[in-house]
Amino acid sequence: MIRVVILISGRGSNMASLLATVEAGDLPARIVGVLANRADAAGLASARASGVPTGVVDHRQYASRDAFDTAMAAAIDGFAPDLVVLAGFMRILGEAFVRHYQGRLINIHPSLLPAFPGLHTHRRALAEGVRVHGCTVHFVTADLDHGPIIVQAAVPVVDGDDEATLAARVLAQEHRVYPLAVRWFAESRLRLGDGRVLLDAAQDATGALIVPHAAGV
Ligand code: GRF
């Protein structure tokens, strides 16, 4: 059983999907703590309801990003995690922080990276008229939204989509791929080697690409 700490800033639906997968006995991991940078992050309540210890490291209490990073790292390390999972965590983490967790810090991003790093990914995908959109789980490096890619899920963009319908279609896939990536890590099939993802998913029919709607929406 690996020890997992999840960092959130808001709703926490990805956190909830990970918790549900663990509770269902489908993930050889223990969520040992959930940390947020805002006391009003809605996901904190659902973590507590599941009996998971929570904590808040409020970025507004710190004069610099480094000071915040140091405090957050201390809170994380208090849980002695094997893996740190960013799930809708909306702060940019500095180089020293990222280096400290190298190979055991992952993020989910709501686009098919390297397309649409940063914010408002669904709006931008619609504005560009892409026909395929999706989400990406990747190792975190100092380069924002550019770390080595672990798994992606693609969804179609369909006529009549707006930001909300597209976001919902992508989010449903986020809730599949994040538990999958954590499972691979927990089963020692996934690691970061020399800036590249080493994934022993050869026996896994899903591989590292999921195209759930290939045969229609
Ligand atoms: C997700 O779309 C995630 O990819 C992005 O922020 C959103 C967080 O949603 N980084 P939730 O808090 O997990 O519900």
C-alpha cells in the first residue's frame, strides 16, 4: 500500500474519485491526507466525511512563493507520502518544491497536452475549433503543464458543445485516468526515469491512451 497525499484548491471531484476507488478496494493505496491552499475548498469537507485527515496551508499567509512552498512541503512530508497528487491545485509550485518531489508528484490537466497549457482550456479548445480534446496525467516538472506524460484520454468535440458540456465530458474521463495512473504507480509499473515516463503497461489493454468515445459520443 503506497501512501498518497492529495492537494486541492476547490471542488475536489478528482480527489473524490480517487477516494471512491480506494474505498471500493480497487487501488492498492491509502489516501493519508488531503491538503488545500484555501480553507473554503469544498473538497475538504468530503475528505473529512471519508475520514481522511485534512489540512490548510493558506498561500495568503506567506510573503513569498518560496515561503508558501516550504510550508506546504512541511505539511505534506508530515504525512510521509510515497506519491503526491495534484488534483485541481491552483498554485504554481517553485523549482525547489518540484525537485524535492521529483518522480513522485503528478498532476491532471484538462487538455491533451502539450495543447492548451494553463487556464480556460475548454474555452480555448472551442475557440480553436479542435475536434478532439481531453485530459492528461503527467509528472510535474518546473515547466508548467509540460511534464512527462503518463496517460491521456481523448474525447470528441461535438456540434453544439459549450464550455460546460465539453468540461463535463472531459471531467468524466479525468475520473477514470487519474485512478488508473495512481494504480500504475502503486503497482510499481510507472516511474520517471531520465525525464521520460517508464510505464510497464504492455499487458494492459488500455495502454496509456484512452479513447472512450471512438465509436460515437
Ligand atoms: C480539473 O478539471 C482538473 O483537471 C483541473 O482542475 C479541475 C479540478 O476539478 N486541474 P476538481 O477539483 O478535481 O473537481
